[in-house]
Amino acid sequence: MMGLQEFLADNYRIELSAFRTVLDGIPAEAFATARLGHSPAWHALHIADWLRLTMLGDKTPNYHYLGWEDAAWVAGLGTEPAPLNEDATKADILARLDTVSAQAVAYLQNASDADMEGMTFSPSAPNGERPRLAAVGLHLRHVAYHRGQVVLGQKA
């Protein structure tokens, strides 16, 4: 029988693969072109940043694609240059997304029951924290939302 962690890892693997497939379909010359708010490059960097922050607990202060850059809680997270910017090559941005995605899936595969308990950082929660399992589920839907945004942007 499949355990909770393997179930979560499979669902993330599937959703991140679907997101990656949509991004693969964007021509390289249009990858950094914003339509309906943000470019496909921004969406890829955004999901990579959120995976790092919420799933991996990476506190490296080089976040620039969280989408909350004007919020006070982000001030200390973006004091260093971003690992990549939207104008990087499509291949480099997708490689970054792939690396962070693989790390997130590996984290879920190796997580213990205790890792799934307790609270985790979640800026949209009233107190800034959310039960870890709820946060992981919310983030999975967040990836799907951005996959849809990229698709809609290509139709504009």
C-alpha cells in the first residue's frame, strides 16, 4: 500500500511534470515575454522559489520571484541577487526548475510522518504558519494554478 509521503511525491511529480510540459511548449523567444501579467519565465522562477521556501525551508536570501516582494516579510529574503532572472535562457530557467522540483519530490519521498506534522511557514495564513500537510496540499494547487496561468497567457 502506498504511504502518504509516496502519494504526495507522486502528485508533485505529476503536477510538476505537467507544468514543465506546458513550459516546454513555449518558444524560447517568447519565454520571457509577459502576457496577462507575467512571463512563462517568471512563472517557472516563481514556482522554483516557492518550492525552495515552503517545501525545502531554504533561507538563502536570494528570493525575487515570490510575488509578494512589496510585503514586509519578504524584505530579508531578497537581499542577494536572484540565482537567475527572467532574461536568462529558457534552458537555464528550466534546468533550475528541474533541480528544485527534484529536490522537493525527494524531500517528500524521504519525509517521515513527523516531518508532515507540525507547522510550516505560510504567508497567506493569518499567523504566517499553516499545518505542514495543509501547506503541502495548498502548494500543489498553487503549481496547478500557475500552469493554467501560463496556458492562458499563450492564448492572449
